[in-house]
Amino acid sequence: MRNPNTTREHVSPIDRQAELLLKVKEKGGASISELADHFEVSEMTVRRMIHRLADAGLVIRTPGGAMPAPAGSMERTFVERSANMAGAKEALGRAAAGLVAEGEAIVMDSGTTTQCIARYMAGRHNLVVITPSLAVLDELAGSAGVQVRLTGGVYRRSSHDLAGNAVIDALDGVHADKVFFGAAALSFHKGVMNYDAQMPRAFLRAGKQKILVIDSSKLGNEAVYRLCPVENCDLVITDSGIKSGDLGRLKKLTKVLVAD
């Protein structure tokens, strides 16, 4: 039972979400009511946190609770994320690829949205793409006009990419024309956010123009880890599903391109 003499109101939603993930991993699974009592929040709040963590592939929803996502489930998780907002991601991919000029060097992070960008770059010529994403490599492998340079790293099934210090080392020596990166959420208060603690900020230092590509369902939301302020993005590309209020707020922070 919750202790009425204590409070966790000082804990931010992001910190609480990270704590919930740790709790689920420690116990090997937990019920919604159990988590609500432990963190002294409503069951609806717990359901929302579980939903976000499940979308990121970090937990699996169970009847009345959640359990850690096992390593064997990760390949399926990437496919499921690819299907989410698929139409919007295709529009984002077309719009982003349309900004790439012949002769440029491009850095692309891993994710289902950058995979769509690569799909629309496959017929281009005289391009260099630096990436840790095997999904991007899959899209560009048959393109004679695009040279793909993979970073080193350890394979992660959850994102079908390479991760670790080798990625940071590879990006530290790069100064490309453009960097395309995605995010799990864009908070108007906390900035660009991810569920992935391993996404290196080296991506943001690896190019002249930093371009965030994010579907409209992620705007106004929060994730676990803060990547950068929105103002650090030279351009944000989102889809036509964006709410007019969100579009107005976003334009006050940086340049915005709405993909049709």
C-alpha cells in the first residue's frame, strides 16, 4: 500500500520511466498494480510508461503488467517498429532524400526512419554514406552509385545495427555534409529524446547540417534519455499529420519541413 507520508512528485517522468524499466528487469516482470504502488503513481501512468517502453522494444506487455524483452525477441521488434507509422515514414524518407545533392557525404544513424531515407537514395550517384545501420546497408547494397562505409561495433538485434565505442571512434573522424538522425520523442520542454542510452552524441558532431527526421506521433512526447535541445537541429522534417499547434511551437525553435 502506498505510504501517504511520502511523495515522489519531485521525480521527473523521464527518471521514473527509467526506474520502472530497471524494476521490471530486476524482478523479471511486474504487474501494473505492483508498479503503481511501488512508484506511488496511478495505474494509468504505469500503463503509459509500459506502452512507451514496449514501443521501444525494451519490455513486452503482458496481461496486467510487463516483462523484460528477451534477446531473442529483438529482431521481431525492429520489424514491428518498421510497420508503425509506415506511410509517414515513407513520406519522410522521400523528403529527406530529396535534400541530398550529388557528391555529398552523409551520416545516417540507425532506425526505421533512416532506413526509409536510404530506400529513396538507392538510385543516386556519387554519394558516400557513413552509418552503423545494417538496415541502411541493406537498402543501399545494390546501389553502384552510393558508397556505404560502416562504422565498427557490436551487433544489436534490437536495432539491426552496430553499437559501442567503435561507433564513436569512427564518427569522431568524420565531418560530413549532412547528418540524418531520428528520435523516440521530441519534447518541447526537454528536447530531442531517445530510449537508447548508447546513441552517441558523436552523431551530432559528424556533419555540417544536423537534420532530425521524426514522425508527428512522437512530437510533444518524452522518452528516457535527452539527446540534444531542439534548437541544436538545423532542420526538423516531420509529416503532414503534425498538429497546427505543434507546428507553430516547433517553428519557433528551428526550421521545419513538413513532408507530404
